[in-house]
Amino acid sequence: MSTTIPNTGNTAQNTTPTKPNKGGLEGIVAASTAISKVDGTAGRLIYRGYDIHDLARSTSFEEVAHLLWFGHLPNKQELASLRSKLAAERSIPDGVMQTIRALPHTTEPMDALRTAVSAWGANVITGKPTIEQTIALTARFPVFLAAFQRLRHGQEPLESRPELGHAANYLYLLRGEEPKEEHVKGLNSYLVLLSDHGMNASTFTSRIVASTESDIASSIVAALGALKGPLHGGAPSKVQDMLMEIGTVENAESWLREAISGGKKLMGFGHRVYKTTDPRAEELREMARVADPTGFVLARRVEELALSLLDELKPGRRLYTNVEYYSAALMNSVGLSGDLFTPTFAVSRCAGWTAHVLEQVSNNRLIRPEAEYTGPMDLHFVPLNER
């Protein structure tokens, strides 16, 4: 509801006490959720009560999706049922495939994924968001993405293999060969780690759209648009670019010192919420070490030097390693090109987005915040022919 402004002159009157506006809704509680909690001070991430470290080391993406959607970790029968339902949805309707085929090969994969989801929604989605729609959409994210990836390289899309899990089937669809066990394990852990993360920009966007009683495809298309932005999901490939530019351990300190002193942003460091190391980065660090021991030497030394130099040159800023830093190394090690990093982030986050959409519609109220007006009041209107 808008604040009523009484006729008291040229100044807008607001009798409601407000917190200082830092911009970007910083510090504002925008929703209540039982799905995940980010504790930025302690460096913890919780999915429905479970610590992310335990989940990343011990569960499959399908188990975590079940946890986010249904509120509890599945037993063997529940997990088998969900896997069967996901496998049954790994297809692309003819109309959607035509849309994907029509895209120029120069299209960014993130744009192709967004377009495919929109086309799928237009073809099959009606009514309020449901768990069945959630499963169907999550199952298709890697299928859409792999189909476009193959088409833009002159290859035909492949049929999914129902016996493969979510991570393994994605890798198979991209390459057309049995994925290595270590690659499947690494990608699965990545998908678990990125499945949800509190009220981030894309999740908030999905909930805003859902609160209008729009459909699930529209909510997720909007979330994809938010994730595409480099301030949210678009930076993992830039970490890889930075490491390639640094080149060697010997060059690292001088490059980093010059970059920081010159005001250049270091990719993979700093987070809006975490004031200590991102717990997801801790897990990804070890995965990257195992997946690519040679590349890890440079990445780890750059991380150590960067943290030391950031503390020296930007004291008090509390800039630590974030999830993007080792995401790049891990995804590169499993054979993903840089422009697939952010879309693969979306393959994971779809589970969280859809969980939040379902939570929003289960107890919905239109999300309609107010704005602090800073413009003029009561200006004298001059007709056009007198201006």
C-alpha cells in the first residue's frame, strides 16, 4: 500500500520509520522460507536443516532435489521413484526442438536455455505451478542445453539414457560417450552445492513472478534472466580467463598487486553475504585439487596471494574466496567450455528455483514493496505550447 501524502507543501511526508536505505535491498527481509539458510558471518549454508558439507560429500543431486521439493531426504523407494519420474521427462517436444534448431549457432548457451524453457512453457504449461511441472522442467534443463550445444557444433542431439543419473546423463548428452566416474562425481557435487542459496537475485525474481499467479515457466525464465547477469551467475568463466592471463605462479603476485592497486576486480573473491570463506568454495577447492592437480597448483597459489593482498590493500573489506573461484576449475576439468559454466549453474539452481516457486504459491501474497521517492513534489504544470 502506498503512503498517503497530505497536502502540507513541497516535501513528501512519511510517518513510517525506515531503516537507512543501502540500496539493493541490503539487510531487508523479503520473505520467509524453510528451504535454505545462508549464514554469512559463520560461513554456513543449510538446506532444510542439513549442512552443505554433509550433503556435498554424501548425496546425489536427485536426493537434494527431493529434499528441497518435499522437505525431507528420500528413502530408497522415494529416491527410485523420483529418479524414474525425472528420467521419464527427458525429452524435447517437437515444437521446442524446432525453436532450438532455429537459433543461430552464435547464440549464447544461456540465451538458448532461456529460449527453450520459454518455448516449452508455451507448448505444455497451464495453471498453477505443481510438483509434476517442477520435475518435468528440472529434468529438461540439461536436455535443452546439451541439444543446443551439439547443434551449434554441427552434431545431432542424442537421446537420454534412463539408467544414468542427472549429472551423468548431462555429460553423456554433451559428448555422446560414457562419462568418467570421477567427472560424474565432480559434477554431481557441484550440482548439489549450487542447488539453492537463500534469497539471491534469481530466486527472488522467481518468487516475485510466482506471487503474481503467473506460471512456473514464466517464473523460471525470469530467474534465468537474472542469473545471466555477471554480478550474479556470469563470473565463473571470467575466473578461468583471469588465471590464464596470470599464467604462472611466478607472475601471480605482481599481476594481482597491480590489478588490485589499479581498482580491477578480482574474479572469484568477495560476496554480498559471506564475510568469511564461502562454504561451497571449501568443498570445490578439494574437488578441483583431485580433478586437475596441475591446474590446481596455480589456482591455489593465486587464491593464497589474493587473500593476503586483499587484506593488505583493502583492509576491513573482508573479501574471501567465493563459489565461482573453484567452480571454473571443476567445470573445466569435466570438459565443459567456459560459456557452459553459467548455464550449468542454472541446471543445478533449477531445483532451488522451483522449490521456492512452490513455497511461494503455497501461501501466496503478491510481492509489492514500496520505494523511497527522492524526486520533486508539487511542480507547476506548464502546457506544451508554453514550454
